[in-house]
Amino acid sequence: MPTISVKLPDSMKARIDEAAAKLGITPHAFMVGAIERAAQEDELRRSFVQDALVARNKTLRSGKVYDGKEVATYLRAKLAGKPVARPRPRQLASYSRRRAA
């Protein structure tokens, strides 16, 4: 396992020591955990952005969109146990023109 050196301000080191002590772990374990969480968050963020770009491209290729108000109305009715028809996808271009009017 490689070793790295990190220079920290005294105030940060004190905060790490205090937090680690409260958790009953070593400052090293605290820092390793913090770095692990930061790496996981970065991976999740990049995955989220990639998924969003794929979904955007799929929407642009299909030209189909759902009206947000119709979807919200549908979900509220479903949660209330009311019978309701599913919203229908609309063509992106016609939806854009309709919204602009």
C-alpha cells in the first residue's frame, strides 16, 4: 500500500483529531474514510451526469416528452387511489410550440 504525505494546517489537524476521537477511530482511519467518501461521491456525480446526457440524447432522438404538470397530476391521483389515465408522450417540437403560445 503506497504512503502519501498530506500537509494540513494545525487547525484542520486538530479538527480531524477531535472528530476521530469522538468516533473512536484513529485520525488515519478518519482521513481514509473521508477520502473514500469523496471518491465515491465523485464517481456517483460523474455517473449521474453521464446518465443524464444519455437520457437527453435519447429524448432528442425520439422527440418525445411528457408534460410535467400532467405527470404530477397523474401521480397525485394514483397516490390518492383514484382511477386516472397515464399521461401520453408528446412530440418535442409541437410541445415547445404549444407552450410558447
